[in-house]
Amino acid sequence: MSEFYFTIPIINLTNIFGIIIGLVIMGVIVWFYSEGVYKIIGTTIMVIVIILIMYFILILPMQAKVVLDETLEVNIPPYVHEIIYKDEIIRGTVVDLEHNESLRPKYQKFGGGLGSSKMGWYKLTNGKDAIMMTTGTRVVCLELEDKYILLSPDRFDDFVDELNEKFIPIG
């Protein structure tokens, strides 16, 4: 059994921390320039928003992983927990989303992401649904009958080698 994790790119972490710092500054402003019940309500709302952002944008992505064994398990909490069997896969390839327009995400159905980092369910420009866990444009594309699985976990080359050896040949 092999596990491959997903690391948030540094540029995304910088953006996330910028958002959190901005919210903290807004919370401090609300605290010092509000009075009575408005001070408590405003500060409470800001603290809840900061906690939710940290949970959904920082903590949950660190738990995203792909487990490769007899099956391929894609776990992207809270968006996706999918188990894929070898016989479900029609074709597997390594593609560059920059050069393959039909596999680019058109819009997000249920997921999150900043820049090239995508996690969750997306609708592709070719009209099909896709489960995406990507940090860049170079991804493993597994085509299933009703959807695509687009993955680029950490240690991408090791992931492709493991897929080739233990699961399905990647063209």
C-alpha cells in the first residue's frame, strides 16, 4: 500500500495567510471601534470566519491523499472519498492541462482551490465531471465511464511509477 499526499503550494499559502491577516485586522478594528453588543457580535463573527477559513483552506487540504493498493482511493475531505477499481478505468495518461483544453476545469461544482491548486469536484470544458487533486498543470488523467480523475500528488513521478507497476499502465 502506497500513500501520496497533497501539499499546498507556497504561493497559495502566502495568499491564505494574507487573507487571514486581513481578517484579523478587521476583527481588531471591529473590537476597538464598536461598542456593547456590536463589539461582541462583530468580533465573534470574525473569529468564526477565521477558524472556518483555516479549517477548510489549511487543515483539510493537508489530509488529502491518494492510497494505491488493490484499489485507488482518492480522499479529499470534505469533498470526495472515492474508491476506484482497476476494471473501472478506461484509459490512463499523463497530460498537461495547459495544452489539453478539453480537460481544463470550466467551473467548480464542490471543492476548493487557488490558482493551479484544485481539490474536489469540477465540471470540465468537455462537459464531463472530474475529481481533481492537482497542484500544477501536469496531471495523471484516469478516464472512467462517467467521469475523470485528475491527480498530481506530491512525488508525482513516483506516483506514476507506482501506477504503472501495481495498478494500470499509464500511456
